[in-house]
Amino acid sequence: RNRNALFSDRIVIISRRLSFLGTSLGTWFVLARPLKMPSEGFDDPSDQEDREPFVEVDPSGRFGRYSDLLGSGSVKKVYRGFDQEEGRDVAWNQVRLKDFRNDQAAINRLFSEVELLQNLNNENIIVLYSVWRDMEHDRMNFITEACASGNLRDYRKKHRRVSVKALKKWSRQILRGLDYLHTHEPCIIHRDLNCSNIFINGNIGKVKIGDLGLATVVGKNHAAHSLLGTPEYMAPELYEEDYTELVDIYSFGMCLLEMSTLEIPYSECDSIAKIFKKVTSGVKPQAIDKVGDPEVKAFIERCIGLPRARPSAADLLKDPFLLEVEDSDSTC
């Protein structure tokens, strides 16, 4: 068939008689879709098949979620998402609200606190773009930026030979992020800091704290009273549901322990109950004895000490252990 005939096949003639102030506008011709030359696969529907479908879209229509799972936690799943407005990848986080004991007040408080996190601005904190509640599925969704190299746990497993200098650079950045949260007005406690929710852009070594969906905002006394977190990283006082932002310092110490040994703290325990018993009894994880560098070990032990002796993030940033290194000024 000749090109004119092919052209005609792609024209849909819609005959309408429109009246505007009594004047007929006649017949309109509408092109059904952009033309393709025969050499481009004229009848090939691959252009439709190549479009990866969204599983769902946020209420604004800006963010879309794909089906592939990036990671999951105790009450949350993280999916790959896309920001259609800015043309960039994002992380689509979902929290199951049924895990909050069907306490409507707690759910409302959680939602309000996460909304507040949208106003945070620090180079070592993952940016939170949007948050909303899915009433139909009883879930809270929040959209965050995505770092190219994934979380620090997977990155560390992939790169098994990492110097103490690199650990110090990562530690400084994590502590800077914690210091920002803890000195924020009002104070923000992360409550679930672990290596799976610390993210890295490996090209420049930039580290950012993420997974702020379980963070809590506290008043002037800096005290919080709800039990949340990952057992292996939870400070003893967190189990007692009466704690301050220093629980994040304990968790940071456990993160550094994992970064140093490639072993999750208390991996010798085969149940949460056994972890609870060891933590609340003051028994340190066996992995602490596998830390080869004595300075690293001493720094970790300082972080996981008793609450009254545990330093703040600002204090740790002044520790001689970290003062001898400088981290990258680049951004994620």
C-alpha cells in the first residue's frame, strides 16, 4: 500500500455539527495518534508494552508506585516510585496502620508527626516529599528521595574491604544528621535507626538517614513513651517505654558495630525474647568482641553505654576518634 493510503488509515474523521451563536463550524478532522513510517514497525504495539505501569498513584497524581519492592521493615514496605513532575526516581513507603494497636489517637499523632518531617532540611537527612493516609487499605504512605546505592547494610556487604577511615566518614555524617534531628525545635527522635534505613550514594560517599516514618516529636523534656523500633538496635530504656533522643545514639553505636563486623547485633539470639533479655540485662552483643580496631570498639562502647553516661550526637562529633577525618561536602 502507498504512503497516502497508510496516512488515511491513521486519520479518524469525526463528523460533528457544532453550533456556536447559530453558526455551523462544520466537520472536524482529528489525528488519532502520531504517524509512524512503515520502517518503524507501523502495526507493532510495542510502544504500549514498553510503558511500565504504575500499581497506584498518589492523590495528587504526581507520584506513581511500581510493583518492585526495594526493602521492608517491621511495619513498613518500600517500593520503587517515580516523580512525574520532576522526572526522578523516588522511594514509596507504606506503613501498615493496623500495627499501631488500632489506637486512633496514636495513628493521628503519627500522621501529624510525619507531616512535620516534610519541613526538615539537612544534607544528611533523606528528603520527605509527601505523606497521606490511605483510608481504604488502612495504610500511611510517604514519598522520599532515593539514593543511588541503596542502604548502608547492602552496600557494606557488597564492599567488604572498608577502611576505618571510611567508617569514620560515614559515622560523622550519620551523627550530623542525628544532631540536626535532636536539636530541632521541637526535638525529633528517630527511634528506628539501623543500617537498613541509612542510605548512601556510593559515587561520592554521601550518607543520609532515612525511614523517618516512625520518628516521634517530643516536648521540652525530650521524653517519649511508645515502644517502636528494631529489637537488635533498641536501647534498654526503649523497652521500658520511657526514653529520650539518646536511644538514637545507642542505635547508632549498633550501626557502627554492624559496619565494623558485617554482623547484625545479637545475631547469636534466635528469638526476640532472648534479645530482650540480653539487652535489658545489660549484656553486650557477641559481635563487640569481633571489632579489630581498639579505637572503634571503645567508640562503640561509649555509644551503647547506660543512658546517664551516653553522649549526645554533638559530643560524639567532638570525639578525637572523629576529629581527624573530614567527610565529603558533596550531596546525594
